[in-house]
Amino acid sequence: MKEFVTLKNGLKMPRLGMGMWYIGEESSKARSEYEAIRMGIDSGVKLIDTAEMYGMGRSESFVGRAIKNYDRSSLFLVSKVLPSNAGRNHIRYSLEHSLKRLETDYLDMYLYHWIGDTPFPEVVESMERFVEEGIIRSWGVSNFDTEDMVELVEHSGGENCVVNQVLYHLGSRGIEYDLLPYMKEKNIYPMSYCPLAQGGSLAKGILQNETVLTIAKSHNLSTSQVLLAFVLANEDMIAIPRSSSARHTLENAAVRNITLTAEELELLNQAFPAPNHKVPLDVC
């Protein structure tokens, strides 16, 4: 598997990371979740994705504590700003508090979590300023459909968006119709959340599917590993599966050494075909 993508600003970004949605919110799970993060980093998974929305900051604080003894420069930290905080009067406050909770002085990437009322030029202006100041190294968006991306890129500075984080997995492939081709044209990388079909309206039945089970058995894999391997078979795709246990984190990390054959990918395509028409963007 190709380990990194090179963003248009020259920054190398790991293709496999750890998603922190719901992580750090329950004290009873803290020990297991700390172990999962540290085990992931120790196994070479250095991309960590969180957001100010996750647990209203608790996820960021949890990650900050978990990574305290690691070399910051070896990690790739991503966080997101809520739409309600994305205006020029609030976004710096949000970013500074995210940095404080994460116990770092910069983010490798900062994302506009989803579209709100703030005009795109205002969001772009703030993101570009933060890059100039060095408190973020790159910026992107999340949950943007094709027409949203087109509008964003048309604004001055919008072409510097490097990532769009969207729900994508074997059973939710609507972005393949027109969003992925447009993003590839503009050198904007897709970042898949819920790659293990943990969410979205089309997740039902995937882990019990006969084709998925057969491929898993032939490689001695879990069904979740097959789903992650399918997503990462696209060398432009970044994936951030969520895991609250060290065992699952190590399973995810092991997928870097798994390559599905062309025949297996075709069988999965037949079992869960991509739509041949525009469909609404799937979200959790």
C-alpha cells in the first residue's frame, strides 16, 4: 500500500489514520482508548483526526494527553471547526482552544466541519491567514458535495483546499460518480470517515455479505479489514477508521500490508456497485 499522499502544498499526509469520533467521552473506556491510540502510533499509524465538536472538546483533550510523550513532528494532527464558529469573529478562538486542548502549537490540517452560514470567502480568508502564521500547515473541508466544492474553488484562495473529508465505504460509493473525479482534477484528496461502514444510510448487511466473508476467509482477515482494504485500494484515498480498542487498531494498521487482487475488487464492485447517477451525499 502507498503509505502517503503528497498534498498540493508539498506536505506528505499518511493515508491511514485513526478517527477520534466518540473517543475520550467516557471515563470507563479511557484506559482502553489510551492504549488504542498509543498502540496505533507505535505501529506506525501517525495520522490522528479529531474535532472540537467531538465531546465538546473532550476528544481533543484526550488526544493531547495520549500523545504527550511522542515526538510531535512525527504525528499528523487534524481537527475541525464547527460551522457556528467558522466566521472571522470566532474561528481564531476555536483554533486556539483546539491547540490548547491538543497541547500543540500547530495543526497539520484544519477542516471546516460542514457547511454553515459563514460565506466561503470568509472561511478561506481565515484558513489562509492561519497557514501564513504557521499555526496550521494546511486546510480542507468536510461533507462538501460536488457543487459545494466547485463554489469553494472558484473563490480566491479556495484552490488551496487540499482535502474533503466525506463518508465513504464499500456500501456508500455515491462520491465516485462526480465528486471524486472533480476533486482529482483539482488535486484535492478524499478522506474517508466511517470506512468500516460504521455509519451512513447504506451500511446495512455489508459485514454479513457472502462476497465480503469469502474474501476475508481467503486472506485470513476480518470483514472490517476487507472493507478498509477496499477503500485503500484507491491510492488517492485517505481513511480514518475509528477504534476504541488496541486489538482493532492493530487490525486496521495491518491492512497496510494487504492487497486485494483485481479479481477480488471486481467481485466487491459487483456485490456493491457504485451508482451510475448522481445521489445525495451520504452522512452519519
